[in-house]
Amino acid sequence: MHTTILNNKRKTRREFMHPDLVILEKLLKSHDWTYNYSDDHSAWCRGRDQADDIRRQMDICCGFGLDEIANKLRDKYNPF
């Protein structure tokens, strides 16, 4: 029985993350960070729209006081 309790207490990082941080991380993972260098206008527009979504989600996270974690996530996925 003691082992069962220990196993139930093991949670992944995602289970402890605020839902808006989970959304932000998903956006950051799927973002085309090199869209500004694209010659394809549709790829550039898609990247610009993704960047706008990321900025909005960052604002939401900052509004909840999660700006430090949100900035760390952005720094983790931003290759520049």
C-alpha cells in the first residue's frame, strides 16, 4: 500500500504547470522561428500569425503573474 501512495505522488512537470503555460509551451514548440527569412509569403504570414499568438499568450501569462516562467519557456525554445 505504501508503494501505491508513492506512485500516486509522482507527477510530471506538465501536471503542475498552469494551463496557460501549457498552451504557451505548445505554441513555442510549434513556432517557425525562421519565418522572417522565408521567401514564401504564405510561410511568412503563418509565422507572423504564430508570433502574434505567442505574444498574446505571453501577455495572458504575465497577467497571471507567470511572467518569469513564461520568459524561461520562451528562452528555452527561441534559438536566437
